[in-house]
Amino acid sequence: MDKFETLTGVAAPLPLINVDTDMIIPKQFLKTIKRSGLGVNLFDEMRYNDDGSEVADFVLNQPAYRKAEIIVAGDNFGCGSSREHAPWALLDFGIRAVIAPSFADIFYNNCFKNGILPIVLPQEQVDALMDDAKNGENARITVDLESQTVTGTDGTAYPFEVDSFKKHCLLNGLDDIGLTMEKAASIDSYERDMAQARPWV
């Protein structure tokens, strides 16, 4: 998992509430267990017409936001089913941070496990960043995980809270496997001791 330290990038405004995981990645794309290749189907039903052509006015189809790395969204982002494919699709598209007034719990935790930083801010601050994001590719937002701040283009810094353990994992690029491998020396020592104590096992 890639480390998350500081990100300065284009933020796509998505002023919708209750964006559920089926909107993020529809159920027909859940057959794969690979984390790559899902970005093209991110927000599939909003991004594409029935004939496969792009919906021109959908934010991620607009030239200014095709390489967005941040989404500024409405309340209760990531609600619905617990599919881990949702953060996989966001990450594969290039999204590394989502800013919203609130998130569904399972989606929120899945983001951290997949290298995405979900940031909870008060509604009025999200509104300010939403307005900022609407200025297109010239408006770049900076997310600093170490200092726990989001800075808009006017220089206003908005502090956010994040669990210290989740912060540690993101800063160091540690998913569940990476956390286990931090204990590799202890695991190896335990296995050697067990092999000597119980050679018949």
C-alpha cells in the first residue's frame, strides 16, 4: 500500500448526499477479486449512458476533473453495502482522499485499509471546499495527514481528526498484511521455538 503523507491535487465536487457503494461501483463489477481495473467503472451509472458513451456533464467526465485525486462530497458518503470494491474503484481511478461531513462506518474503515484518507469536516467547511473545487483544475486543495489539515486555494487551513493508529498505518503505507509483517521477527522466533519444543508437530 502506498504511503499517504501530503497530497496536493484537483478536487472534484460531488454535492450529493447518501452516495452509496452501489453508486460508487455497481454490483455487476464485483466479480473480480483484483484491486486494479475498477477505476473505469467508478460511478458507472452516473458516468455513462446506456450505449456506453460518456455523460458529458458528470463531474469526472469534465476535462478539469479527469485526473482528480480528491472528492468533496455530501453527507453519509459510502453508505449501503460493505463492498470493499468501492475504495478499490476510487483508488484505481486515482482518488486518494474523500472529504465529507460524514461517512458510513464500514466504508470509512475500508478506505484506510486501501490507502485512501476519508476526512470528516463540518458542513460549512465542506461547503467552502466544495465551492473551491468548483473552480476546476486551477483550484488545488492540499491535504496534510501529518499536520491533519486541509488547505484551500485561499490558504485557509481546516483541521481534521483522525484515529492515531489509522494515521500511523496510512503514513507508513501499512495495510493488514503490512502490519503483520512488522512482527515478522517475532513470528519467526516463535516458530523456531515451537519447532524445538514440539518437533512432532
